[in-house]
Amino acid sequence: MLYALLIVLCFALVGIALFFFLRAGELKAQVSQLETAWKEREGAYESELSRLEKIRHIPNVIEKARRTEAEIAAKIAEAERRSQEIIDFATAEAQEQARKIRAQADGEATITHDAAQRVKDEAYRLRREAQVTLAEASKEARDIASKARKDAKEKREQADTALNGATTLALQIRLDAEARARAIDADAFAARGKAREYEDVIQALERTIKRYENVPIAPLPHALDELADEFGFSKPGEKLKLARERTRLMQRNGTAATCGYPDGWKRDHALKFVLGTFNGQVDTILSRVRSGNHARLAQEMKDAYALVNKDGEVYKDARIQREYLDARLGELKAAVAVQRLKEQAREEQRAIREQIREEQRAKREIERAIKQAAREEELVNRAIARIREQFEQASESEKAKYQAQLSDLNAKLLEAEEKGRKALSMAQQTKKGHVYVISNVGSFGEDVYKIGLTRRLDPLERVRELGDASVPFPFDVHAMLSSDDAPALEIALHRLFVERQVNKVNKRKEFFKLPLSDIREAVEKLQIDATWTLQAEAAQYRESLALDQAMKTDSTLKERWLEEQATFNFEDELSDEDESEQEAVGSNTVARGPSLPGGAGAPLRSRPPAPVRPGA
């Protein structure tokens, strides 16, 4: 109240000073107008005098003009004197009024100094609203902030005080608004409030019945605290810590819930009941946080709020405060953001591990190829040495036969040396590899292509791995692009088609939805030669569709197929595949690699080749 009075007095002082300042300006304007009029009249008189000079021989004309000039000068002097008196009077009066107002304000400030000290703490709490007029409170705030930087414990306590003050103020504002609404129309306000509350309870019960059926409740204690500590270096982690701290603070200072009982054991019991029930349900909800279920979990939390407040009516209207619900919703929002960060980190680690495994496989394959080429070269050299010995001892008629054998062995030797050089080159050039363009119509639909890279000597081995048990059908190869800088080529193609990426969230997924002709056109612009297969074979997928349609009309075919499935030995199939892979590793066709998938039902290693060859 004191500071409001001081503000009013200051405004009055400024208003009076402004009035006299404006009045003085008006007087100055009047003086200026008089001076202008005088100058005009002076000019007229000078004109008249010049005219009279011409007729000064007329008696008394000059004397009369001089008397008129003297009278005008006297009038101007009188006007200037009067205007100066008015200005001096106005200035003195304004100064006197300002002095009186300052004296009155100083006197009242002195009288109420003790009262100001008593309300100083309250003024500090409201310093954000009165900081312009309350210099002492601002100074105290700066002192507190300076001290907080020196003492971490005091900084935490002051932050808690500020947060508590904000929460208390928000709660008080809501309570005041409700009180004013009740005073205006108590019955109507209560009826509307009850109607909304009952409606929320009914909807929450309906959703709860559908949602919680056969769902085990297993809350994870302190799961969010562990999550916040794990990602505390990030902004989402900091926000989660702050949200958790706000919740604990409201529980400590008693602003999380309220009831109609006075202080005592009944009130404590009622508050523990509603808080324990609500927190238990909220912790269960928060234990199921994922990156994509924020809206559903937020609604579940609001439903729990409505149901707990309904059950708390028997405890003298014990209920959770709306501000506490907002605090817990803040935890949920921050937890979802941290969960997204966690999933992103997990995906990055998975991609790194996959890259390491791929590089290790490529390294092992290159090492095997080098060893195999060395063994082949050694065997061919031995055979050449043996044939040469026989050639020297043979007759003229037999030398032609041995000469043909030597030519064939020399060709094999050159082939083995070329294999060795190629494998050694792949080992030395870490960026050399193949960029593949593949599709899987049965798994992903039409016009969805994967653009990836591999450094293996047999790039089709990587394609076969991608078509393993994780997808129902094998991939079809549309192009295999050989490059000395395969990573750069892959990145260039990915950037060209970034808008066509299927997974807009995970940038490491290499699937794109677009016509194959667009990919081919982009590759040709990069001046890369390749052989293209434009039509996806999708043999197993198309045969599966045909078989499914046939079994719908042919019961005999369906029974025979079911019998074959019942007698199929999956364990033998797995062991056969393992043996086949081992044989492929030790074969002499490491560089050429196996063919692409063919007909349905045939093992992957025995399917006929597709019309695709690696591009130059």
C-alpha cells in the first residue's frame, strides 16, 4: 500500500510539473507572437517613415512619426516585461509545488519506513511485479544471486524457493479465481464443476476397462531418475531432472494435494491415500514410456487424475491439485524426449556394430581370396614344372600335347595371379567396393529400392544375407555398381533421393520409394556404366501368390502342400545350409560368387542365376 501511494504521489508531481511546463511553453508562444506582430508593425512603420522622408518638408510629420515610434517601443517593452513576469511566476509556482510534493512524499516515506521494513519480504516475493519501483528489493535479489554463485547449496535452496513460490502463486491464483466465480454464481459454478468431473470420471472408467484388461502392473522404481542421469549431458536430460525435482518439491511442501480436513491425522491419512494412489498409477504409466506413445500415456495420466479425485471425495474432498498433474505431465513429456534420444543412440550403435561386422567379413573374405589365389598359383606352378620335365623327355610327336597343356596351365596361372592382385588391391584400397540397387516386392511392395554398399569380393553374398530370415522373400538385384570410392557413390545417391526416403526418422535406413528409371538416370549422369535389370523377378513371391490362389479352389493341392509342410525337416535343412556355406568358402569360385535367387521352394544355393552381372 505504501509503495502504491508513493507511485501515485510521483505521478501527481510529474503531472503538475508537466502542466506548468506546458503553461510556460504557451506563454513563450504568446511572447513569440507579440514579437512577430511587433516586427511586422515595425516594418510597416519603417515603410511609413521612408515615405515620410520624401515629404519631410511638411511641418511636424517627422516629429509625429518619432512620437509614434517611441510609443510603440514603450508598448513592446511593457509586453516583454509582463511576459517575463508571467514566466517567472509560473516557474516559481511550479518549483514551489514540486518542493511541497517532494517534502510531503519524503515525510510520508519517513513515517512509513518501519512499515516498509515489515512488508519487505512480501515485496521481495512480488519483486517481478514491482521491480521498477522497489530498488531495495532489486538490490537484495542481486545480493542473493551473487551469493548463490558462491554456494551451490544456497543456490539450490533459492531455486526451490522460487519454484515453490511460482507453484504457490499459480495455485493461489486458481483458488482466487474459483472463489470469485463461486461468489458470482456459487450454485451454477458447483454444478458445472461436478458435471465436468463426472464426465471425466465416466470417460476415464471406460478407457480404463478397455486398456487395463489383462495388463500386468509392474512399475519400475526410479526408472526416470536413472534415465535422467544417463542422459544428463543433454538438454532433454536436464529438463527431465528439473521436472522430477519439481514433483518432489511439491510433495515436500504439501502443495501436491489438498482436502477439507483440518491439520491432524485424518488430513495426513487422506493426503497419503490420494497421493499414493495417484503416484502409483503415474509411475506405472511412466514405466511404459516410448518415443511414440506420448499422447496415449498423457490421456491415461489425466484419467488417473480424474478417478483418484473422484475416490477422494469420501475423505472430505481429498484431491490432487491440478498443478501437480501438470508437473507429472511435464515428467512424461521430458521422458519421451529422452527416450527418443536413447533410441537414436541405440540405432547409431547398431549401425556402427553392423558396419564393423561388414568390414570384418570383407576382410576375412579378402584374406581367404588371397590365400586361395596363392594356393592355386602354387599348384599351377608345380603342374607347369612337372609338364616341362615331361616335355623335355618326350618325343617330338608327344611334345605338341605337352605344349597344349603348358599353354592351358599358363592361362590358369595368369588367372590365379589376377585373383591374387584383385584381392590384394581390395585389401589395400579400403574404399573400393560395390554399390547395389535391390528390391523386394513381396516384402515392401512395388517401387521400393534399397541402395547400399559392400566391400566384399562377392557382393551378392551381402544381398543373400539381407534376404535371410528377417524378410519372407529374397531380394532381386537390379544393378551392381563397381567403384573405387563406393562410400562416396552411395552418399551421392542417397542425397539425390533424400526426399524419397521411406523412413523419414531413421536416416540410416537405405530404402527409397521411387521409379527405378529415376535411379538409372541418376547413375548415368554420374557416368557410371552398369547392366540393369528393370523388371523385378520376385519369383518366390509370385509363385506363392499363384499357389495360394490355386489352393483356394483345389483342395487336393492344399492337402498335398500341408502334408509336405508336415513332413519337412527344418533341422536337416539348417545343417545342409551350414555345410553349403562352408563348401562355398573353400571353393575355387570365391571371386565369382553364387547366383541370384530363382524359383520358389528351392534352396538359395541351388537357384538358377538371374540376368544380372556386376557393372564395370
